[in-house]
Amino acid sequence: MLAKKKKLSKKEIKEDKLVTTFYEAKSYYEKNRTMIFAVTGAIIVIIFAVLFFTNKTKENDLLASVELSRVVNTYNAGLYQQAIDGKEGTQEIGLLKIVDEFSGTEQGELARIYLANAYFYTEQYEKAMEEYDNYSGSDNLMISAALAGIASCYEVKNDFANAAKYFSKAADVSKFVPSNPDYLLNAGINLIKIENYKEAKVVLNKIKNKYTTAPASRQVDRYLAQLKN
């Protein structure tokens, strides 16, 4: 007569599953350890690469800041071509070289805005527009400035529709940009030039309603009066 099979307790079932799982995991590891080591190694390489890249970016950003500080006085003095090219025999390498060497860093991209402005002030509008358009920093003030710079380039070319469009875009980047009322005023002026009075009225009234203390708001009534004529 066959002996009655002993019923396993819950604890014994748990222990049996644990043992089974352990041996399955061990078996999987033995079969796939080469792949596991390869994947682990790849993850470590990626981590080190990210750390290296982050540190290198910070280092380059600092270097760009140093180089930019050497040229700012020349720029502020209105010596725009020298600011672009640098000054031979000095440590002032110029905005063009700073942008070339440090593009992608925040300070390198700030130098790009200075470079674009310098091109604009020396009437090199195509180069200015290209640099404004290539700005890739994350600073909202500079993003707005770049869009307003593009708008200004269109304005000097008498393309008032695009000037209005880009001034409006500049004002929409962030509500914390102090120049927003000025950008909106410029957008409104350019809309008047193309006789888009309906949109001009909307833009100008936005200044009046949202930026009552801004200097630009004191000019709004003068332009709104033109729309009534």
C-alpha cells in the first residue's frame, strides 16, 4: 500500500520557491554572464562619459566667460569691428573666435548675441540674422533678444510684416522679460506700417493693459490715435 503523500506547509512551499528561484537565477547568470558584464561595462562607460562631458562643458563655459570679459569693454566703447575680430598682440581674441570655440556653452552663446549685435551695428545684417538665428542657449532674456534681433534685421530691410512677427515672438518667450513692452510697441509700429490696424490695436492695447508702468505704455496713445484717423 502506498504511503500517503505528506502535504507541504505554506512555509515549505515558500522555501521551495525561493530555492527554485535562486537556482534559476544562478543558471541564467552562468549562461549569460558575458552579456551581463558587457551591459554593465557599457553602463559604466556611459556614466563616465556623461560626467566627463558635464565637467568639460562647465570648464568651457568658464573659459568662454573669461574670454568674453576681455572683449566687453571694446564692445561697450562702440568698437564693434574690433570686438568681432579681436586685437592682435593682446589677449582679446574677439567675439567671432569665442563663438567658434565655445558655441553650445551658455557663455559662448551669450557671446553669439554680442557678435550678432556687433554685426548689426556695423550693418552686416545677413551675418547678424544668422547669428541671432543660431542662438542655442537657455536664457529666456537672450532667447527674446535673439528674436528681437531678427525682427530688427527684417525692419531695416523694410520687411515690416516679419519684423512685427518676430517682435511679437520676442514678447511671448517669458512674462519675466523686462523688454516685453518695448518688443510689443515695436510689433505694433510695424503692424501700422503694413496697415494691419486691427492687429496693431490688439498689440498696443496689450501694453496699455499689462504694462501700465512701463515707459513704452506712455507712447501707446500716440499710436492708437493714428488708428482712429
